[in-house]
Amino acid sequence: MSLDLLELERRLIGFDTVSRNSNLALTDFVAEVLGKLGLEVRTFHSRDGGKANVFATLGPRDVGGLMLSGHTDVVPVEGQAWDSDPFRLTERDGRFYGRGTADMKSFIAQSILAAEAVRHQKLKRPLHLAFTYDEEVGCYGAVGLVRGLTAGKHVLPQCAVIGEPTNFQVFNKHKGYTVCRVGITGVEGHSSKPTKGANAIVQAAKVIEKLLEVGAERQTHRSQEADFELPYTTVNVGTITGGTAVNIIPNRCEVRFEYRTMPGEDLSYVFNQIKGYVNEVLLPDFRKQQPEVNIEVVEEVRSPPMLTPAGSMIEALALELTGNRRTGSAPYYTEGAIYNGAGIPTVICGPGDIDQAHRPNEFISRQQLDQGLPFLGRLIQRVCQA
């Protein structure tokens, strides 16, 4: 069996694996390809069975080895002005366009070809390929993968490389990611008599004002300024919904916000500041208007920062093989925090530019496509001692 990079890329881009959809057609295809290459393939399904992780191994099973990891899901294309079909690989002027070309199906294709190149060699340490679901909406696949490997008493990988688009720069850290919801229940009434009701949107405005205050305060707590473009915890108000008509006192409003916590800081700090303000200041005052009102602050997603252990072998090796002098920080969230938390030292290094990800006309250059295989080949040789 001989695989072609562009043909494999074409097949992978052709699967519509937007996170809301199943990825089983893609994982079935990948599992079949890897099985034919002689890898031992395991699948770990989501709880509803509609999605799956693929975990494939080449080499011995009783020692740790190298894991090459990528996520199979992509972000939606609705509302974006594409010049070509986003789910059909299209070449123009040395660039290859399609949803997932940068983020991050190109790395998946390169990883499969890298495994093919060493499939007949006797590896002293195993090569693992891990392709996950739902990274874009919470890294749920990576969590399920670690849980499945641990429950099955499998030997965990010794180290990992996540091929997010970094232009082959090496990242060893990123911020944490927390999503919260504030649900406000007021009392409906006619707008001509505001004292007869309790306006939920007005309370939402006060919550937002407090979030802006906390965000400004976090900007004064800076650290690791040489590594992060914004070396402080950031706060963002993402959505606000509420009200039914301009002449009705709104009885419901919801604010959703996210914040990205610097490594080493309290992951619950922003949440606690908002919850404390609501419970101690805002809600008691609101109930003076109408006793039945309520404000609920809920943490929906809580994901820790990534910080690869200092002096890790995989970090030093990735720097050596890419020719970089120092590591940097990813400006986005990755599954690296999950793997590091499981005791698998991980770095982020892969083809493509993150500035192309999530945008219309997402692309990867031919140079970045060609650069991946030599890097992965040298990496496998050094870690797995082929």
C-alpha cells in the first residue's frame, strides 16, 4: 500500500466534520487505512456513540512512546464567503484551500504518511497516532481518549506532539479556558410601571460592568511577558440574550462570558469575583424590587492552562529538529493541557498558520505540506529509535 499526500489530504478535507456533525465516516476511513498499514487500531466512542477517537499503535505495547495527535473536527463555514467549496481541496497558486487544511487535517495526513514510512522497521518504542473529536467545542475527545486508555490499563505515551498550525514553531504553554453563564430571572410587567416589575436586562448590564472591571484589574497582573502576546488573564463577554418587546419589562436575561487564565494563576478567580459580587451585592439589592427574582452564576467549561514540564525531552527535541532557539505560547487553547495533565509531556508544533484557521478560504501552502514529513520522520527516529 502506497499513500499519496495530496490524495489523502483530499479525502480528509472531503469529510464534513464540523463539530455539530458525526465524525464517524472520517474515523472509519482513517481506521481502515491505518489497519492496512499494519497498525493496531482502537476506537473510543463518545457517550452517545455518534463520534469516535482513533488511537493507532505501531511497535511494542509495554513501553511508552511518541504520540502524534490531531483533532478531526472543524469549525462551521456558514456565513463565510468562500471562493470554492470548503469541503473540496482546491489548489490555487501554490496554496491548498479547504476547511481544515490549516486546522488541522494536514497534520493528520502527514502523521499517517510518517507511520507508513516506518511500518516495516522494528521500533524500540511505539509510535501512536491519536485523532480526536470535539476539540473545537471543549476538547471532549481528548478527555475521553485519556479516560479510555487509563481504564484499559494501556501504557500511556511517553510524550506527544500536537500538530496545531504553528508554522513549525514550538509552543509549550497556553492559557486556560473557562466559560460561564449568568442567568437572571426578573419580574415581567408593563413598561409604563417599572416599579411593578424587576428588569433582568438592567441587572445583566451591571454584571457586564463588573466583568469589565475584573478584566481591567487582571491586566495589571502581568507575568511571562516574553512568552505571551497578552501576558495577563483576559475576559470577554460573548453573548447576551433577553427581553421580548420594548414595552415589556424583561423577566429573563442571560449573559455568557469566557476568560483565559494565565498559567500559575487561580483558574476560579474571575468566576469567584463575579459570583461573589452577584451573591453579596447585586442579588440582595435586586430582591428589594421583587422578592422572587434570582441570579444564577454557572461555570459551564473549565479547562486548565497548558505548561509543559521544564526540561522535558520532547521540548528539547522539537526545538532541535525545527531549528528554533526557544519555545513560545499558543494564543489558542489545545488538547495539550489534557495530555500534560495526564502525565504526557506535550508540545504543540505543526504545519500551517493559525491566522488562516476558522476563516473563509482557509489554506495551507505547499511548503508547509512538504515540510511536515521530514520533521516527523526525524522525530520518530529519535524517539522510537527505529
